[in-house]
Amino acid sequence: MSQTPRQDQFIANDVTSNSSNTTRPMLVKEYKKIGHGAFGTVVQAFLTPDNNKWYGPFAIKKVPAQTEYKSRELEILRIAEHPNVVKLEYFFTHVSPQDNKVYQHLAMECLPETLQFEIHRYASNKLELPLKHTKLYTYQVARGMLYLHALGICHRDVKPSNVLVDPNTGVLKICDFGSAKKLEQNQPSISYICSRFYRAPELIVGCTQYTTQIDIWGLGCVMGEMLIGKAVFQGQEPLLQLREISKLLGPPDKKFLFFSNPSYDGPLFSKPLFTGTVKERFEKHFGQAGSDGVDLMMKILTYEPERRLSPRRILAHPFFDDLKKERYFFPRGHTQPKCLPELFDFTPFEMQVIGELAPEVQPQE
């Protein structure tokens, strides 16, 4: 009598390797639930073709298999190959015994933690994330974006819980491409995208012709959160989010609102909600980042998307000079320094995007 697999293990008949494109049946053994959201669930699992050699562990994301349109996430992950973007190893479909529906399974490389967890761990112990870590992680998010944006891919949900880290090695990878989209010029996209605390101001006021610069706003919010241990802008509802942004940046000007959405008729928060200059506010909030850190934050968190720094200009910013000079850091709980992960091993494609900024981005040996 054949033994029926337990609920946590099953045979998937169409496991396709993303690197070799070959498809074969494999036994999937799930052993830990590691996340869930509106999209579905993420479990940690191993795969084996023959019960002898086990592959993994992988983080397997299960999402309902949409029949009407191909999964954008799968399409993007199939082509994305970058050290700061989570790697898709295998994918397959399987009918869930719980509801008899077909689910798309994406088996991706596994990292121990999310950046959100790492920030929270320091903040809950009333500690600051070391500045070197903030530089290291911000730099890698920007490098991942340099690559994605050059392909026209906008992540559209940049936040600390969608960034994976290995605190021991300092390696970071952007994950969860469930909202990502390849933006086509002059094609509208929905503005109700991005988690509220990280939503760019043009999205809040209803802009539908936005660019990949909405991800740069998210990057600024992530960097700010590493610096202060909590989300920078915490509006309790979408329009109050704009009020929180106005407290730091001052009120949005009419031109910005008109170009974002000519029919916007919400609150303008035109009375400044603070005294002093914008620079003073940034220094008060993010002073521990030093003058270069404050300068970088001010060049990222601006209303006008076209004025926000591009990924290559972020990589060239002096805030990261430290990473080129002293290529080590102290992982949490370690008394001995460790080498930084490889940060400057740019591919020819990346070098092409970096262009004339290469001397400022690459370490000068």
C-alpha cells in the first residue's frame, strides 16, 4: 500500500528550473510558514527529484494561478538576474488540497530575515542601527533599483518588509514582485499602489502617469526608517499621509499637484505645519546620518519625481564613500569585523547605465 504524502509534502509534476528550463516532477517538502499577505503565503521548503538529493531551502510563494493573465511576478523574476534581487530557482503549479484551486508556486532563494525585522530588533532594544549598516543596505537597494529601472521594471511596493537581508554577511536582496510592473511610456497605471507609509506624494494625489521614481521615494523612506527606527511618514489614511509629508517637506506646490493630477481637489496643507527651514527639519530628524546623509535624504525625498536622484546618482553620492574606503563592518553581536559583501562587481550592463558617473561610483584603487 503506497503511503499518502502528509499535508506538508506533495509531488508537483511540472517543476521547471529557471536556469535550465527543464521540467520534471519533484517531491516538495514544506516545513515552515514564513509569511503571508493579501497575495497568498510563503513557506520554507526543500525539493527533491529522487529522494536522495535535496535542494533548498527555498522560500516558496504561493499565489492563485490567474488564468486570464500571466503572472507578472513570474515574468519579471524569470528575467531578473542581479545580486540585489531575489533569485527565482524553480516554479510550478499545484492544486491546493484545502480549496481545490490551482496555485502558482515560486521557489526563490532564502535569506534569514527581512530588513523590517532587523530595524525592529534594534529599535525594540532602544538601539540605533549602526550607520555603516544603513549605508550598506541603502546602497544595495539603490544598486538593485539601478538594474530593475534600467529594464523598465518598477517594483511599486518598496518597504523594509519587502527587502531581505542576511545580517551576518550584510547581503541584501529586494523581494516580493507581486506589485511590480514594466512601465510603458504614456501608458497609465493605477495610482493606488505601494503601502501607505511608503507611497510617493504623486501617487497620493492620484497620478497615473508615474515613473520608476516612485521606487526612489520608497528607498528614501526605507533609509529614513533605518536611521530613526520607525516609519518616517505615518498617516492614518491616504490623505493624512500627505499631511505627514508636508510636516517635513513643507506644503506641495500647485505646479506639482497640477502635473501629478490636474483634477486633484483634496486638501493642500498650504499652511506650513512647521517653523524653520526644510533643511533644519531634515537635520533634526536625520542628523545622526551626518551632513552627507542629510543631503542624500533631501535629494531623494522631494515632491517632484524628476528632481529625486536616479539610482546611479545615489550610488555616486559621497554618503557611500565610507563603503569604498573601509570594506568591513561589524555584524550584529560580533566583536570581530567582517568583510563587506561584493558591492562594486558591476556587470557591463550596469556600467553602461552608470555611464560617465563611473569614476564617482567605483572605488579608486
